[in-house]
Amino acid sequence: MVKWVNQHGHINTDQLAFTIEDEAYGPLHTVHHKPMGATWAHCVLGPDIAAPGGILPNNKATATGEGWNTPWTGMGYPTHTFNQDQLSWVRAHLINAEWGGPGNHWSNLTILSSQANSWHRGIENHIRNFLSACRAFDLSNPMPNHWIGVEYHVIRSVDNFAVPPELQNDLYAYCPSHIVVKWRAVSLPKIQGSIQAVIHHAVTNRAALPVLPPGFGQFPAYNIPQGLAPHQVVGNYVAGAPALFGPNANNFDQDVEIHNV
């Protein structure tokens, strides 16, 4: 659906092409010798996410395992699992399922409360709205010489939900106190060529957007809900996530902490 000049010199607009690229996932996080979910995830989202057919609506979380829905093994571990707990917990995608983030492996899943997961959905909906504006901008005339997309990542806090000291037999020692979600508007330059080469070049040469370009449409603002916090740059986060541009004052870029409650 996005527009580019193909290898034959013609403007091509009829291919669902630029959805999610540059996906990367960190290793599983370990707590008291148990692998317990994702550490970080990163991707670049193109405007075709907002096109008809651009999402995967049935990509649910299916990963299972010790501590989530099967009993803990070994001495001194909790006596019940997260899906037996009095609080409501979910296997939350770091990269949204509809965008293509896998749900069959814990490398893209962490354990969040239902409330924290709802707050995360609010951010994802904001990004969907922005990508709709990105797609409209790309389909406008004259054809822009770049796409606008989103660079996105989520990082798990090393700090856990348990009240210190985080004991081996405390169920809440095995889920994060919070995650930090970061999103950036990026310019994705176009060249002439096959769509695979064009998208690879665009993602490799992406650049921060200090301001959105003239003609870029309106999109709803994201207002941090009460109970959430702007990113405080405090606490400990799992290392290894790709470097991200600093946030620009373009009415879109933000860093937000989502805390389990």
C-alpha cells in the first residue's frame, strides 16, 4: 500500500510491504535460577501496519511453563503459580501481537497485572493512530521522498514487584516492578529499487524527526493516565537493548514507565 519507485522506475502502491522491521529480542530474564520472561524487545514500524491486512489479529499469547501455569520445581519456590494468584496477571507482549510480536515464546512476553497491561494497550493504540497518519502522509501527492514510521522498544526493569528482600518463595519476585516503553517518530528515506532493498535502506538510514513535516495530518495526543509515570531514568533496567534516539519535541516521542499494581 505504501508508495515507492520500484526497480523499473514506476511508482508502486499496490503491495502490502512496510509493516514491522528490525525486530530484536533480548535473552530471557532469570530470577532465582528460573527463566522468567522477556528482557527487552525492539522494532521499527512502517505505515502499512495501518493498512487493511497490515495486522495479525489472532496472534495470541500461548507460551506456558513453570511458574505461569505449571507448578514450580525444586525446594523453596512459591506454592502457587501466577494463574492461580489472587491478583489478575497476563502474559503481556512487549511488541504487540497484532504488529507481529510473537506470543509463543517468552522472549516477547512478560508478566504484567491486568491494569498494567491495559495501560500498555493505551500506548499501543496511540501508536496505531500515529501510524494511520503516517500512511495518509505517504499516500498524499506529491509522493514524499521518505516514509514516516515509529521506532519502538520496551525494556524490563531488573527490580521486581516483590517487597524487598525479594525472597525465592515470593511469587512477586518473578515479575517486574515495571517496564519502560519508548517510542520515536523516525524518517525512513526512500530510494529506487525492489521493495526489499528499499525497506532495508530506509530502516538502516532512519533518522530522528525533530518536528513532523508540513502536511502531516492530525493524530490524538497521548495523555499519561493517572497512575502511570513519565520515565524517571531511575532504577535498574536490563542491558542490551539497541540505542534509541533521544525524545524530540514533535508531539509524539515519549518514554513512559508502566508499573505493576
